[in-house]
Amino acid sequence: MTNKEFPTKILLIEDAEPDIILFRRAIRSLGYPADIKEVRDGMQALQELRNNSNYDLVVLDINLPRLSGFDVIQELKSEGKTIPNTVVLTSSDLEEDRMTAEKLGLKRYYQKPMSFSKFKDLVKEMIQNWQAKN
């Protein structure tokens, strides 16, 4: 249990600029005081998580340039690295991707919504799930 009310240090692993903007806008509009670092491809994500596992929350897209989000998690696990609280946020609705996420221990899998209102609701749900675990 932490004494934080919100995840204040978030790593956003996302290559699509519109989704980065939506995520930042949703966090801001909900009033969460988060420091968001973004990386835009799987290799950058792997390096960042190798060097810094002190994130409260990692938001991971699976369809990334250079290395998939799933490959990032598999590589970190094979190295014995600590993987911070990670949720999947992706456009994929494939059952196979959901099953892969579950096998990797990624218990939260969110499909990206099309409207800002729904995106904001989804981010709020992510934060509430984080709060329930912490």
C-alpha cells in the first residue's frame, strides 16, 4: 500500500500522437497531478524500464515500432527485471492479444475508445483500478 492518492509518475508507451494528446488531456481534465513521461517505440520503452522501474503506472500500447509492447514485457521478464503496475491500452480487439496479455501477467486490457468522453472515462477507470490496488 502506498500513501499516494493518484499515480503521480506515469510512463506512457505510445507511438500515436493523437492518443498521447488524448491521454494527457484526459489526465489533466480529471485533475490528476501526474508527471507523464512518454516513449514512442518498443526499444525506447525497454531501455526506459531497464533503467527506471519507479513508475507508479505504465500504460502500454502493444502495436509499437521496433519492438511490440508484448516483446518489451517478455524481455524484461527474461532479464528478471521488476515490472511496474502495467496496463495495456491498445486499438486491438483480438482475443489472441487479450490472452497474450493475460499470460504475461497484464491483468488490465483496455481498447482505445473513439471519443474523448469515453477516453476520459477509461483513464478514470484506470486510475480507480490503480487506487484499489494501492
